[in-house]
Amino acid sequence: MSTSIRIKVIVPVTFPGWDDDVKRVCRSAADSATRIEVMHLARGPASIESMFDEEWAALPILQAVAGAEQDYDAAIIYCFGNPALEAAKEAVSIPVVGLGEAAQVAAMPLGDRLGVLATLSSTTTRHWRKARALGTAAKLVSVRALDIPVLDLVDRGRVRERAQAVVQQMVMEDGIDVLILGCGSMVDLGPELELTFDLPVVVPALAAVKLAELYVRAGLTQSKRAYPLPGKKERTDTDGLG
Amino acid sequence: MSTSIRIKVIVPVTFPGWDDDVKRVCRSAADSATRIEVMHLARGPASIESMFDEEWAALPILQAVAGAEQDYDAAIIYCFGNPALEAAKEAVSIPVVGLGEAAQVAAMPLGDRLGVLATLSSTTTRHWRKARALGTAAKLVSVRALDIPVLDLVDRGRVRERAQAVVQQMVMEDGIDVLILGCGSMVDLGPELELTFDLPVVVPALAAVKLAELYVRAGLTQSKRAYPLPGKKERTDTDGLG
Amino acid sequence: MSTSIRIKVIVPVTFPGWDDDVKRVCRSAADSATRIEVMHLARGPASIESMFDEEWAALPILQAVAGAEQDYDAAIIYCFGNPALEAAKEAVSIPVVGLGEAAQVAAMPLGDRLGVLATLSSTTTRHWRKARALGTAAKLVSVRALDIPVLDLVDRGRVRERAQAVVQQMVMEDGIDVLILGCGSMVDLGPELELTFDLPVVVPALAAVKLAELYVRAGLTQSKRAYPLPGKKERTDTDGLG
Amino acid sequence: MSTSIRIKVIVPVTFPGWDDDVKRVCRSAADSATRIEVMHLARGPASIESMFDEEWAALPILQAVAGAEQDYDAAIIYCFGNPALEAAKEAVSIPVVGLGEAAQVAAMPLGDRLGVLATLSSTTTRHWRKARALGTAAKLVSVRALDIPVLDLVDRGRVRERAQAVVQQMVMEDGIDVLILGCGSMVDLGPELELTFDLPVVVPALAAVKLAELYVRAGLTQSKRAYPLPGKKERTDTDGLG
Amino acid sequence: MSTSIRIKVIVPVTFPGWDDDVKRVCRSAADSATRIEVMHLARGPASIESMFDEEWAALPILQAVAGAEQDYDAAIIYCFGNPALEAAKEAVSIPVVGLGEAAQVAAMPLGDRLGVLATLSSTTTRHWRKARALGTAAKLVSVRALDIPVLDLVDRGRVRERAQAVVQQMVMEDGIDVLILGCGSMVDLGPELELTFDLPVVVPALAAVKLAELYVRAGLTQSKRAYPLPGKKERTDTDGLG
Amino acid sequence: MSTSIRIKVIVPVTFPGWDDDVKRVCRSAADSATRIEVMHLARGPASIESMFDEEWAALPILQAVAGAEQDYDAAIIYCFGNPALEAAKEAVSIPVVGLGEAAQVAAMPLGDRLGVLATLSSTTTRHWRKARALGTAAKLVSVRALDIPVLDLVDRGRVRERAQAVVQQMVMEDGIDVLILGCGSMVDLGPELELTFDLPVVVPALAAVKLAELYVRAGLTQSKRAYPLPGKKERTDTDGLG
């Protein structure tokens, strides 16, 4: 009955191997009337584990978001770090949702002491900084890392074992009551951790899809007072993206 | 394709006149596979405009939520004040979502300076207190009131005119970039205010429905570490609800 | 010389066994001109260990507070969770003081890193949430639990032993410098813990009595701007309390 | 019946003219069993309107507090700025209470948006800074000044008129719901402001007396973990106070 | 006597017209042993007024910073928005300082209520967000805009007049006590505003130079725990920067 | 080329033994055009380890600062506790910088989770309180103590060993990424700790010197709106300092 919603999911890396998993996990939360299209970048970083990687992904993301504006109702930047998210919100009039922001705000009603399971220790302060900017820091009490590089997350056995150990610390020492998976690639860890530790485990992709659907259905988009349309001006890139 | 989701929407007042509007507005955001059932209370307050009213609604709400647990996948407490929400989250294993919390967390990604349009001045400090508890206070910069009692919100012309004046102040003096309608009855104010002030206007009902769908689709519910199941004990009420 | 002050202390549970102890401990801080009257509830929960319990106690508390307005100068809700406190402050013109709020504000000048010793682990996030609403969270650094149900707090030996172990952690790991007893039933733990850990131990009852006396002597009561008198409206309860 | 409490009230200025008023206002909140002794300084500043003045008062205050330790149960530093308060809490084992801290913590349960009426504009940022250190800043929303020097506060007519104008702004523009008189000399402004603006007006002296009584009755004093006894060491002053 | 310090100042826009002014203003704060080199970008945006512009400047900034690592002791990103600053701090081992962060931290000891004078209203929420991430938000009380595009800041008369009006509001309505010039192009506004409003006016360039000198002299650089060196991985850009 | 800057460094204790080290460490960060003059107090405490000590140092510090105003461009109060700093900022028109404030603001751009290495456990809550007043608390995550009295800091071997153990805890348990030496006497600990723990170690003296130079070069001084000049009034001290 309801008209269909078209969501463009941008996996902001050049590695193509995530696309199918991403489509599957996004699909699992989507309304039947929602069409999910997943893409990865033609240029940019192979994976995102730092602000440096985020900057390498930025222009390609902006290009992808701009490309989505015509034919899609919303775009999702599929990375917990929310790379280029603020710029993307400025650039287009369709709602743009980041994995990390969606996961954190969706987790807030579920508990009072949120924890983020990060991939690498080197990313934890970046997540703290971003939470302060997002305004979610008031409920964030723990960010701990698997210390497994993103591209090795495919070794499910090792990930699973390590996750058990780290989340144990987050529960016992930091007192978390909700766990947020801090990377778009940790999609299958949820059920096992929920069982062991008796706490909700938020998979960011699902939160992002549902938030995107909400904004489309409600006719909402990011505030142009907070994210004003960038004025026209000369901006040059070597391959003429500007 | 996706299995259906059944959501019980509890309008926590004895006034039956809101039910149809509530169903319509909730329906407008819902997945086609979602079934929305709206009910109001058999006993309790006629409207909710204070913590006192909230307490009068509490046990009937808890009874309604408990009644929903068997046959529904999620429950929504349809009041911006989130009456009895924490107790309801403790009481059942299905996700329970409050209008106020859903609206505020869904508004966070849309901007940086949120404003709540309240019904009465006498409710504004209550909203500030609740935002601190919810953890959304970091982005809340303005709570101002129409100063029209809930039951008079049916006078649409008066509401509309007054809303224009108050939101004008919220934009000019408080610098809000997102407006949240601070009462479940202000459902039709959005489009006009969006147009006049060029900012997103969050209708809490839509946020609550989509958040509830997310939790059901993702197999999530409020953390039992944060909202533990109340132990069995003697609790007496005059009509044997206990 | 000074005129007498009449304080109604409402123990918000149906268990009558606390009344004498409560009177004794309240008396110990009271001005000689203060009259303390202790009551428990005729209906409601046997004990309060959750928001669910708090809601069961709410209407009987409001009834008790309203009943006190005529003949008493102040009312104390004798539970660290401050059940129905905000509604009670709205309902009457005499000052109403909650055990938890009194203890926390009275503790603030004594140190910089406050800790609350709770009864059950299941209550700790509730205390964190409430501290944020009360505005005392800035100094709160630790909430840990005895993990002994309220009604078993009568086993003084077990309580004492467990308290030593938990407070040890609060001092060594969380660095507290003031301890607040997080339940109205832990009245006799103070001296021993003070001795062992060399820190002040705040017994909430004493703080509540003295704060109530202050408000009466100073002609103060809760702000009607923050806690407005609930308007008259239809509110129904099965036994006609409304 | 209860044993008597002896409180030393130190007016930390050399001007002797406040003593009687101070005694009267302190007396008005005191338990009948409480003995109030008021003193002013033999050396120090004539009034306190800056951090500079506070430093001039510091050693004489510490001398007075040390002198009180033997014969008194508690000491009050009678200045809203709390001069030398932290050092005094370190120096002695009896509880020491500052006017400003007592007023602010006692005001917290009365409302949600506190305002401090200061004497001079030049003191307002000093009050903001101190509120952050005290941990009360979460509820403080307004500090505005009469802009009348302390020693001119005796011109009651001028003070009254100016107070009406300033508090009007605090209520209308800043939305305060509790007013705190930000100087120990504004003792008689309360009733009139309460009447005009319908909000509680906290007189710091009363809060300080009652808090001091609480600490004495409860056997409490400032935490020696937060305010450790200063070790013995060479400290020289020209007149051999060291 | 002291060895020389070489600082690379990167003006992150393609407009070459600022370079001389930037050199002059940086020089005015520099140690005589400090060598200042100013450069602008060969590609990127003509000016920076949004997150979108910041992303267009990011890779060229990172390239410039990397290029500076060999021959310079420190780098300054000459834009109040601190574009690509976090990534730059990760990328190199020499200290990298942003104009906005330097200005804000250097302003903190000067007062208690900081205000940022922005160029455009559309940039104000961006500055609020960044202040939260920087950790300087506790003292920030006002961000107001000239509403003059960066490239029109050369019209000194118009800028001057408008600045007087806006800062007047920041002082009277927001109570600022320190003014921070929120753009690297507002270099000459200081003296006049200081005179009119009797408050310190922080010119970001000077703060950045002195902070850079401090880090070099003290052998300090950004923490590699907070800003870890990006691992080697495939990162592609169309012109082979990767 | 640049005109010389004269900085008066006030070591606020009567112990003369630090002066040479202080001069050396200050010199190491100073511009070649900067003249550093170090002095200690003729009267006051032998060392500063408490608020009590700070008050004993206050008037001599104010006298020294006033004495510096004529012939110096800036003054530094050489103690991490910043004794009498606010009063000193009020008293004079030249910029006055405290070691503790300079170290903390200079550390903020270097990382996200700052830790202060204090001398004694008894000083840690004092540092937390001060950080809240300074506005740096948002990034402060750890304050731990060597538990070695200031005057024993000359035993370098013992200090070194103990520092390694304490900083190990700060890194592993509290997750600090920047270390601040919390006493002006710990000048030589930096290199070793930096090496062991791979994090920047901020020596407060260097930050203070560079901040003072910045203020002088930029023509800045503390805001007279935040730190107003104390009015003339009678202030008496036994030796006629007033």
C-alpha cells in the first residue's frame, strides 16, 4: 500500500567483498516496500580505520551521495566512523544517515550505559571524540577494541573468541548494559554475545535502515540550518569532480 | 515477504477522542507489514500535563503493557512525557517505546540544536528534567510552550497561530535547527511550521513507530541490566491488579 | 522558643516493620521542636527495588502527602529512589523531600567524589538515571550494590560483611571520598564504615529531616514554576481516590 | 533534650556592622538547642567583592576557624563566595560550611533552573566558575547582578527597586524557577521577591545553619580524603601566625 | 642562541591572495628564531565555509602536511574550522596545529565565557559541534556570525561596522568576556573591538604559531595513542596521490 | 629583531632551592628575546601541597605580582595548583599565567584523554575540582599520585621508579593518551616516560612560558570582564601590605 522507499547504501571503501553481506543485513530490517541498493567506491581506501582513511574516502562518498540524490529517497554511509557525513548532509536534500550515529541514538532508549566494541585500539579515541560531537557521549561509558584489523574480521572464529573476552571486560569492569557493534563488518556477532551476556546488541546497519525509512516516511531531512547547502564556488580536483 | 509486526499503541488517558487520529498518524510511518492497534485507558487521567497526571496513569499503563506482551511485538506509550516508561520497560520483555524518547533520539541526527514545543509553560521544566535523564540534554537548547491545554489542542486555528509565534522565538532567540512537537496531539502542525521556518519538524508518533519496528526486526529489547524484571512480591491495589 | 515543626514521614511500602527504626533515626537529627510522625502505606508494594515498585507506590504516596498537607509542615518520602516525588511536589504546597535527593545534595559539600551503596545490582542504573535528573551526577562517581534484597537487610551480620567488601572497591577502584547509604534501611552501617574507610557516611534520613526543617523555618517550598499545581480534571481510580 | 550545638559564624570582613543582622537571620533557622556566635575579622578586607578580597580574608579566616575548633561544633564562613572554604575544610576536623555552597545545594531540590542574584556585575563570572567547582552548575541557569556595592546594600529602597527589575529579567529571559540571594547581606529581600515572582527565594544563611546542624547531629564532617589535614611544615607570616 | 624553528603554514584554499597577510600576522607572534613559510593549495576549494568545503580541501592538506614533514618542525592548518586536522595529526610525526583549536585553548585562561565571531550564520552549528569534539565547549557561550562571505572580508569598512553590531550582542545578550575571531581572515579587527568592548580579542594565527613553537621547543607532538599513524594500505586517488 | 619580553616567574614558596632549575627549564622553551627572572617568596609556605598551603602563599604572591607589573610584561605563578591565580589576574593588567592552567590547555590539542601525575594522593581531588573550574575537565580522565612529598622529589631514583609504576596504571587502566606532570618540580621525568609509554609528556613550565609570550606578543591580557580590577577599599594586614 505504502509507496516504495529507495535507499542507497554506500560502503565507503574500494573492497567489493562486503556488498552482499551488507545487502543481506540491511534487507533484514527493511520494510517490504523498501528497495536497498548497495555500492562500494571506485576509488578511496581499502578499509577505514582512521581519520586519515576517512579523508581518503570523503570526495568519493560525496560524489556517490550526490549521484544518489536524483533516484533515491535516502542514503546511508555504511561505516561506523560516519566518514564525510556532515559534508554529505550539507550537500544533498535527501536524508543521509551514518552507521555510527544511527546505532548510537537507537541504542539510547535501550539502556543507560552504552559500550562500543571497536575493531582496533587505535580507533577508540576517535570514537570518543565523535560521540562528543554527536551528543551521545552522556550515555557512552566504554569503548574497547577487538584489536583485529577490519580486513581480518572475516576470520569468524578468532573474532568470536576475542569478542567474548572483550565484552566480558566491558560488562564487568565498565558496567555496560547495551553493546553497540562498532563496525559495519561485525554483523553476525550479535546473537552469541546477547546470549552470553544478556544484553541487547545493536547492529548499526539495522538502525540506519530504519532511521532512513523514518525520515523518508515522515518527510524529514537533516536541517538546512545545521547543514546548509554549500554555496557554488570554485572547487578543483585533479579529475574534474568539482 | 517479511513477517508482520504487531504494535500496541497505548494512549495513556481516558479520553477516547484521540484514538483515530493516533492510528492514522502511526499508520503513516508504518511498514506495510506492521499492524497498529490503538487503545486508551479505562481509568486514569483525562489528559497528561504534569507528573501528577503521569502517576495517575501509571498502573493502568503497566496493566496495558502487560496485557500486550502476549499478543504484540512491541508497545508504544503514546505521550511525550513517557509516563511509566521505565517501569514498563522493566515489566515486560517486548520492547516498549515512549513518544518523547523516540522523538528526541530520532531528532539528534537531523541537527544540533533541538527545540521542544510544549503544550503548557507548566510542563517545560519537567521536559528539561526528563531530557537530562534520557541523555538527550546535550543537544536540547529550547523548550517553549504554546500555553494551550491539551484538551483545547483541537482548536486548530488558535494552535496554528500561537505555534507560529512561539517557534519564531525558538528560531530567532534560541537558535534551534530542529523542532520537536512536544505532545502526541500536535500531529498536523508539522508541514506549516516546516514551510515557514525551514527546519525539520519531528512528529513523535512516527519516530516511535519506526523505532519499535527496528527493535522488533532486530530482535532487540530494552536491556534487562538497565531495566531488570521486577521480582515477584506482594503489591496490593484496591481492585486486585497486584 | 521556636514554634514546633510537624514532619510526616511516609515509608512508601506496606511492610510495617521499618516504622520504629525510621522514627528513631529521624528523631536523632531532628530539632527538639520538631515532631516526627511515621506512617507506612495501606496498599502498595511490600518493598521498593525497581521503577515498577515505585509506580505501585505512587498513588498511595500522593494520597498520603495530600493527607499530610493540612496538619503537617513538611513531608518526607522515605525511600532513596524518591518514588512519586515530583508528582508529590506538584500536588501540595508544603515542602516534600525525598530521601535520595536530600542525601545527595547534603553530601556534595563534604567531598568531591560521591558513591552510592545500593541494595541490588538491578537498581544501579536507576540511581544513575535519577542522579542525572536531580543534577547531582557531576559529583557522582560510583554506584555499587550489596546485592542483598531490601527485606533481607535485617540480617545485619551479612550486610555488614558484604558492605565492607563493596565499599573497599568503591574506595580503591572508584576513588570515592564520601559514601551515601542508598537505602533507607541501611541505617546502622555508618559508624563501622566510617571507621574502616575514613570517609563520611551520609545516612539519608538525617539529611531529609534537616532539609525539611530548613524549608519550614525559611518559609520555603518547592517552586510552583518547576512543580505547578495540577489542574483539576477527571482522574479515575477504581476506588474513587480521584 | 538533644544536646546543644555550638556554631561559630565568621563574617569574613573587618566591617563590624553586619554582626547583629547576621545573628538574627542565623538564629531564625536554628534549632532551639543551637548556640550561634557571630564574629568578624580583626584584619582583612572591609568587604568581599572579588577573588582579590577573598585572598585578603583567607589567613584571618583560617585563624578564626582554627580558633573555633576547640569550642565549637561547626563553623560557617559567612560569604557567598566561600572564601578560603577549601583550605578551612582541610585545616580542621569540625564541619565548615560556606554560605554559597549551602545555598546552592539546598536550592537544588526546590526547582530545576536556579538563578543567583549577585551584588556586582564584576562578580558574576566568579560565581559561574565557583558553581562549576562546586558541582552545582548543572542546574544554574542565570547569574545577574544588582550592581550595587556590598557596603551600599544598606540603602534598602534602592536595593528593593533594583532587585525587582533584575529578577524580572531572570524570570522572563532566563526562565529561573528558584532565586538564590547571592550575598550574605541581602537578608530581607526574600518575602517581597517571593510575592512578586511566585518563586522560592533562598537566603543562604538559613541553609548554612541547617546544613551545619545536620553535619553535627549526624556526626559528619568534610571528607579527609577530599580535604586532607595539611601536614606540618614551615609556613611564615610576618606576625607569627604560622 | 636557540636553534631555529621552521613552521609550515598551510592556507587550505586555492585563493592565493591571503598568503602575504597570513605571513605578516604569523610573523608578528613568532620568535625571532622561527622561520614561517606560507603556502596555499594548488587544488581544493576557493574558500572554506562548510564541511563540504573542508572535505574538498582534505587530501591536498594531507599532501601538504606530508610534504612538510621532512623539512619543517611543525605545520599549521590555517583555517578556523580545522579541516583535515585529525587526519593530519595521524599522518605525520611533527606537531600539526589548527587555527580553531589553538585559538580556543589559548582563550580559556583569559576568561570564562568565550564567544566566537563567525563569518556566516551557516557555519555556527558547525563551530558548536567542533567545540564539543575539541573539549572546549564548557567555556563557549556564544557563536554569532558577521554574515559576510569569506571572500568579501576584504571590504574592511563593512566588516568593521557589522562586527561592532554583532559583538555588541555577544557582550550584552550572551555575556561573553573573551572574543575569538572565528576566521583566519579577520586579522585586523582586534584592536578596534578590544577598545570598544574592553575584552581580549584572540587572533587565532598568533595562538597557533606560539602553540607550534611550544610543541617544537618542548619536543612534543600529538599523541600517537590518540592519533595513530595510519597503517599502509591501498588508498587510491585518480592522480596517484595514494 | 622583535622587542624583548620580560617574564617574572614567581615560585610561590619560601624554599629557595628550586630557582635555578626553574630558570633552566623556563629558559628551554623561551624565545631568545625573552628575559626570564625567577624569584621565590620571602614569607609563605615551604611547599604547596594543599589549599591550606595555597592560602598561606596568596598575599605574598599578590605582592610579587603587583611588584612585577611595572617592570615585566607577564608573570607566571610557578605551581600546578595555580595558587592565588584568579586574584592575581584581577589585581594587575599584565597577563598572569598559572602552571596548571597552561599545562592543561596546552595538552588539549595533543590528545583526548589527559592524565595528571600528582605528587600526593591528598592532592588529587583538589586537581579534579580545579579542572572543573578551569573548564578542562571534559578531557581529563585520570589523576593519580606519586605519593612522594614535594620536598622529597629531589630523590630522582625513587621518583623515577614510582612514576613508571603509576603511569603504567594511568595508561592501562584509565586509557590516558597525554600525560601532564602535575608539579613544577617534576621537570626531568618527561623523556623517560615518553619513551616507555609512547605518549607526550607535558612539562607545565614550558607551556606557561609560551602562553605568556603569546599574550605579550598578541597584546592580550586576562579579560577585565572576568577578572575585574579590585576596587580600592580598606584591606588590612599586620605588616601594612594593604
